[in-house]
Amino acid sequence: MVTCVLTKDSRDSTGGAESANGPPFEGPEKLLELWFAPSADQVPIASNVGTRAGLLPSGPKFTGLRTVSHPLWHAMLDQVKCKVLSVIESEQVDAFLLSESSMFVWPHKIILKTCGTTGLLLGLDSLLKIARDQCGFSGAWRWFYSRKAFMFPAQQSAPHTSWEDETRFLDHRFGPSSFPFFLSSFFFPASSHSTDNQSTLILEIYWMIILRSAPHATAQVLGENPWYLYHRTAPPRSGSAAPPNAILPNSDVNAMNGTSQQAIEPEQVAHLAERDYTLEILMTGLSRRAASHFETSEELGEGHDAGIQIATSLGIDAPGLLGRGETDAYLFSPCGFSANLVGGPDQKRYGTIHVTPERSHSFASFESNVDYTNRHLELRNVISRILKTFEPKNTTITLFNSHAEEPPINQASHSDLDQKLDQLLDLDLRNLYRLGEQKDHELDDYNLAYISLQRREEESDSTLPAGP
């Protein structure tokens, strides 16, 4: 059973829209994922100190971050500059639909994804303080921060003015570098320049740079589809050192530390309790046919009902993308769309979709934690459904997979890449897209696969296959 709750904050729901005379809307999201324990089952007993009661009378008792009352999350999101539109509560996760994207809360981790000119990292101190004061967590155990290059970087405010500024901000919160420095770079032919002023295309070549400058590892994919990643896992305890979940900001949050809580044991740090899998698809240059679905009309006004109607008709709802579950969606005025999906066969899966359909700078994203390991046909079906729905010119696909012996898509020579499109796309899409960059990398106990697709220039919107 899943309950959807509309909140009073839904009055401020212009996050997906572009005003007639205002600046263009920044579609690409900032994405923060914080883990406080390796799994919900390993949340320390001391973390179950929150006061929030469940909305499901017969459901399980909340633990960890799910004990946090919604007003506290709302206050943190006010600092980020976004509002809560509605919430899905399931047995495993709370899914917040925001005026600018989404937030997902499990007992042991949180995902916050915001678009536009939101200051996502400005909420980090409050988020860590909530985790400590309300849940008893002494600090974060693992975290990821990533984003695609901004289309309009000059509109962003500190610390999001450049990737370097964001990295410095995170380093300041989580401590100075102390491990050896590692740099590797991979080169590919290039065809265009980045729109991010911090992602300069050097000597007309693609770069994928992995900076292992502990305490963090930074991945930068520079070129036609720039993408950035900041990743860190807290080190295991040794002797009298601080516990691995005792890393807190070097700021007021750190100064307010109380007594030490139950720590995560070293053997828990090495590997996750269960496989963690994340698929993210980032798209630009949507066809006008596809973009028009996400605009309000006289027949279809804005709001939740309109959003759910669109998601259902296009097959981008929970049954279509997760197999089963609950869908929460919102259509913004005059255009823009967001959806959260919760369910899957085991009720542990989520999905989130966000669309900025403006003609000059269209963008769409899809993210899910459905595990496609050894399920290549299902992975291909989902990727193909997303591409048929949005008909993008450029697509970036990233796959994170923990405990995998091999990356989800094996690295191949450039001459072999077109032969591997059958792993990614349905037959009617394979001649429409070409495979660009494809790289794999290991991050702690994760494999990261990065793939880019470009629609062939000779294909116009009218020649694309109809969406699902």
C-alpha cells in the first residue's frame, strides 16, 4: 500500500516553467546522494529517535531518516530554494515531488535532485544537522554529487558557479585531501564545444578525467556531453580514529557534535549489504513532437491530475517503467513536467523524470534504481522507451553498479561500438542513433559506465519512430 499526500507548499509550483519575460530555465539537475549506513537493516538503533509517525497505520515502524518530520525537510528545502508539492509514502521510501525536481528518503540514505537556479549544496549543513539531531547519525558514510554541464552557468549562484567551486565547497565540508593523487585521461575525437565555461574542450579532444585525490574521487567527462561526479566513502576505523560515519562539516554542524553514536563496523564499509544500481539518462534537443506533450493546453491544465494523465498515456508511469507501483506527477504552466515513481516487484525501486521542453534549450532526465544486472533485455526496453518518448538529439547514460564483476556494458574499441547498439536500443532505433563516448571506471566497490548517444544528423523529427 502506498499513500500520496498533497502538501500546503504546492502553491509555489512554478519550478518547471519559464516566464514570458524571464531568463531561460536551467533543466540539468544537481544531484546529491548521501548514505548514513550501508543498508536500512544496518541503521544504528540510536538513529531511531525521530518523532514522525507513519501515515500507514498497519505499516512498519519508521527508522533512521524516515523518522524526520516533514516540516524539518521543508525548512531545509527552503534553503535550497524549492518547495514540496506532494509526497508518496511506501513501506521502503518517501518520495517528495518538488517544485524543482525530487527528493527520496530511506532510513539510511537520501537523494536530493534539484534543477533551475536552486542552491542544492546550501542545504547540506542543515541536512547533516537533521540527520544527527533527529536520527542520531554521527555523520555521512558515503556520498555522491553529480551534474551535467549547465546550459546557462552564468545564472547560477555560489557555490554552483563552477565545478571547481562546488568541489571546494564539498572538500571544505568533508575535510582536506590526504591520500595520493591519481590522474588518468582518455582521448576521443570531438565535434563540438561545451556550453559550460568550466568545461573547456582542449585541443579538440574528449577527456574523461578521474581525479583520485582522497578523500574524494572526481570524474569529469569533457566534450560534447560534459558530466561531472564527486564521490567519497568514509574510511574505516583504525585504533582510536573516528568512526567511519563521523565525518561532519568543518562548520557549525561540526561544532555542535554531541556524544558518539553507534558506529558502522569496518567490515560494513567494504561492501554494501545488497546490490546498489542506478541508471540515469540525461537528454537534450528533444523533438518538438515529444516536447509538445509537456505543455499545458485548454484541454489539459496544470497540476497533479494532468501530470499523471500524461505519464500514463506515454507509458512513463510506475507500471510502464518499474513494472508496478505508484505514480506522482505534475504538469507545470506553461510547460514542464516532473514525476516520481515508487514500486517495482520488490517495492524497493524508485524512478524520477523531469522535463524542460522549451524549444531553444529542451532537456529531460530519467533516473531509477531498478537492478538490471543480467537483465539486458529489460534494460534495453527501458532505454528504448525513454528515447522513443523524448526523441533527443544527444543522450548521456550513466550506470552505477555495485559488486559487479564486470561493468554493465563492457568497454569496446571504437570500431566495435555500433555493433553493440543491440545491447542498448530496440531495432527501430539502432539506425537513428550512433554511439559516441563509452567508458568504464571503478569507484570503490562500484563500476561506473558512461555512454553517450547522438541522433544521426540526417534524421529529422518526422522520420523518428512514434513514441510508446
